[in-house]
Amino acid sequence: MKIVPIFADEQIPKGLFAICLNPNEIPTPNEYDKFIKWVYDNQNLRSFFKEREHLLKKNPYFPNTIKDAVKRTFAEMRLLEQHLKPSKYNSLADLCNFLNDNFKALDNQSNYGGELQPSKTRGPNNNCWIRIYAIRVNSEMFIVTGGAIKLVLEMNEDDIVDHERRKLLRVRDYLKQEGMYDAETYKEIILNL
Amino acid sequence: MAINNLKEKLAKNLISRSAEDIAAEKWRSENWHWLGKSGDIAMNVMDALDDYGWNQKQLAAKLGVSPQQVSKIVKGHENLTLSTICKLEEVLGIALITIPDYTVQTEQLVSDNFHRNFDLDIDLWFQSISETQEKSSELFLSLEEVVPAYSEPPKNKKPAKKKIHEVAGESNYALAA
């Protein structure tokens, strides 16, 4: 695995990074761009929603048709992508504030889950079904591990979402192994709690 | 101290974002204004392919284009020319675009564009969804009319699918013929 700066300053380091699971592949893929590319493909989305029509119908935000579901997903992705771009902000610090405010603990019940916390964001709107998953290294550094369209309540109810959960844990283990955590910051956070 | 440590460890694990991904992001942002419409066309083309039981290769042969071009069309990544759209309409027997009368009122046009292109300030759109119905009236039509995808849940009723020949009857191509 490797880490790819997406909208980040690696010298500080702060901002949005993404994990690269296959650094030997060319061009080098990263999980952030891979997910966005997957979403902006009508063929993928149509197949995805067709396969999950049973889940879609149970979803409280289910629109009338698969076509509308695809359009909704496009709009959600566009909104989220716009909010993750530094061009929306005056400085990288402002982007970091957005990331810090919007990446929540994976488990809805906990606010702080220890170092290298698995996190998720649905962007600025709570009704979104798109999720971007990331490991929170500290309040300014987030490493995206992937994304999903979550039509279910629990992650383990849909294989594709559960796969993202497992990926988060794998990446967290890798970062731990590489010593990629900000122990001092977390010590301070714990003392302040 | 801790940050320096993190920086050193990151440096050992860092690789650059690929030029392809950077270019793709730039392309999306520059072409967003038509990508929504291309996506709508892609969905109709895929529905028609399913109805006929054709694959993309067969469609490519009928259109006289490469399978790669059809692949771009169904992904919604193709900036289609009128010529290609008319060819698709002819081969598939469906309507893909209709031109509204010039006399349609401005407010209707605004709401149509809002619905079709997502080309308004998308922040405003989402903001309005989470706000009250009164707020949505500022957008000329009720939110349900403008953005059916965001109608209040639950709404599981599916509209009856239009048969191909019914849709074809409305096509500009058919009218022109």
C-alpha cells in the first residue's frame, strides 16, 4: 500500500489523502479517484441499482425509478466532490476544517474511536446515500480508503458496503504497522476529553 | 515533534496522484454542464438495448461506429452530436431529445433546466431539500415537481414504462420524417 495526496500538503502534512492498494499498477490507482470514476459511469450505476432494486425499494429516499436514483447519485457525488476541492475554500486550513467537521466516526454512537479512527462522510447533506470512507490520522489529515452507495442501515447488510468496512480496517492496520499515527495529538485529545 | 515524525513516515509511503486522475477531475469539472444530459441519454439507450436484447457490439454495428464509442455513450461520457443522436433515435426507435416550443414561459424553462441538468447552484438545491416546503416554492415549482428524486419518503410507486413505439411517436426524428 501507498498514500496518495489528493488535496493535501504533504510537507505539513494536512489535507485529503487516499490509499493506493496496488502501487505497482500503471497508472497508479487510488481509492478516492477510483470510487469517483465508478460513480460517474451510468452503466455502473444502472447495474448497481438494478442488482439492488430490493434494497432500493426499502430505502426511505427511493425515487420513482432507477433513472432517478442514478441522477440523484450523480448530484450527490457532484456536491461532495465540490466540497472536497480546495478551490471552494480560501485556504487548505478551511478544507481541513470541513473534513474535520464532516468525517464522523464510522460507528454513529461514538465521537472518538482512538487513534486512526475509521470515519465516513456523506458530505454536507445528511440525506445522502453516498459515503466516502477514510482513516482520520488527526484533525487535519484524512486518508480515503474508498466509497460506497449505502442503501442499508448496517454496513454488513450489503456486501459492497461491508467490503468497504473491511478495507478501512485493513488500511488502519497498515498505517499502525507503518507507525503512521499522530500519537502526541491523540494523547492531547484524550487528556482533554 | 509528533508532526515531524508523521511527516517522515508519510514521506516513506507517499506516491503521486496519477496524471490521468488529475486530468479526469479537470475534464469532469469543465464538462459538467452536459454530462447530466449525456447520462440521461445513456440511460434511455441502455433501456432500449435491454428491450431489444441487443448488446453494445450489435448497436455499434447498426450505428456504424466503433464499440468503444458505444461504450462511451452508455457510460454517459460522450458529448453527442445531433447527428449521432438522430442516428441513435432511428436505430433504436426511441426519442432522445425533444425541443420545447419557443413560447414556453421562462419560469418553466428555468425549472426544466434545473431538473434536467443539475446546472444550478447545487448547494442551493440540497439546502432547499432540507428546508421547508415554503422555502422550495422560491424555485417556482414545488420541490416534488422539480426534483422527483427527492420526494418525501416513502414513495415506491413505479410509473408504467412507456412502450418504445409510443415514445417513438413523439420523436422529432419521426416528426421530421
